[in-house]
Amino acid sequence: MTAQSNSTLFPLLFVSHGSPAMAIEESAARKFLSKLGNTLPRPKAIVIFSAHFDVHDDVVVTSGENPATIHDYYGFPEALYALNYPAPGAPELAEKVVVLLSEGGIKSRLDAGQGWDHGVWIAMKLIFPKADIPIVQISINSQLGPEAHYRLGQCLRVLRGQDILIVGSGGISHNLRELFTKRPDPDRAKKVNLFTEWVCKNLQTSNIKSLLNYVDDAPYPLFNHPTPEHLLPLFCILGSAADNESIKRIHQSVESEVLALDAYLSD
């Protein structure tokens, strides 16, 4: 990355999108996200990685002009299925993203038919409710590890100097089996807290090596993430950070003892 002061770079943002019910039910995380947009500079466009766009092949980049809102969940109140987020796509930016990924040795393809999954539209509807900022979404791959997603982010660092907001939407902890079990782990709140505090400390100190090796270094990694898809967007954000750039926690809340909904912003 060419030398550039952090003050000229657009922020990096990671949000925990939680349950789809966040779109209609009050919570600390919902309240926080609803106010967040007023504190951020207005981007020309948004590039976002969501835990729910998981493709086990070449990276997919959305390129439609008017992507649909996807209601990719079951068993929720009818009101949740009536919501839409008509944010436009950004075909020219999508083509630029494909070029940047190719220059970084990453194969990708455009998809004009892919819509916004709930990891995208619920978070963006709360942060930017007018739906007037163009979006490009990039797939993750849960069959690959943190380093592959870190490299994705590295390829896109240059976009931060072009007033583009890079966002990761996932969850700092995500163990649905524990959330709904009839026999909860008596230490589950402790296990979530130890893991989330470890993540926070290492993001603030830019300890990239340990973060990329979280499965071995972090406390209770597989309890907090039995599958990795909700944490992988964080590594995309980490890869887009400048050298030694700190990423600080701007929100902390936990629902039902196991669903940590922390949010992070580059300093």
C-alpha cells in the first residue's frame, strides 16, 4: 500500500448484525446502529462482506443496478418479510473490485442477479435508512481460513482513499446451538466474554498474527464460532487496515448470554 495518512482514509466498519428480528425489535445493538450513520462521513459507495453470502468457489461480486432484498430466514413475524431495502448497486465499482482482486491473484466474477442478504440490508437499513448509497457485496468462503479473507481485504485497501466505506457484517460470537439448547453450558457467559475481550484487545493493538491464528490463540474459539462464517468478515476488514492502524470497539452488548453484538471502527 502506498504511503497515506490514516486521516485521508475512509473508515473501516465491522458490525454484528444479530438476529433478523433486530430490524423490528428494540435492543441495545439496534439503538446503536440506528444512530451510527449520523456519526460517519457519508461515503460515495459501500463495499460489504456478509456472513450470509458464503460461496465455495471463485469470489462473487454483485454487479446489478437494483438488487432485490432477500428474506433469507424462517419463522419470524410477518412484518419482517414485508421490509425492503432498495439501495442501488454500483456496477462500475463492481468491475473495479474484480480488477483489484485479479491484481491480487484472486479469481472473482460478477453477478448481476444477486440481491442483498439480511446481513447486508438489516445493518444498512439501520445505519443508512434512506437506502441512497450504492452498494457492492463481496462473497466470503467458509471453507477458507482467516488469511484468505485478510488477503481479500488487502486487495481493496486502495478504495478507502476514494471515499468508499468497507464494511464487514457478521458476529463477534455466533453459537446458535448453544443459544437454543435445553442444556446450556453453565460457563457460557464467561466463555463469550473471554473470547470477545481477547478479540477487542488484539484489534486495538493491531496484533494481526494472533488474530489470524485465533483458533489456536483465542480462548474458547470453537465455542464462540463452531463455524467461522460470522467471524470471517472481520478478517476482510482487518486486511483493509493500514499498517499499525488500530480498530477500536464502538459498541458492546450481549443477548441471551451468547450472542455478542460488538461493533468496531478503524481509529
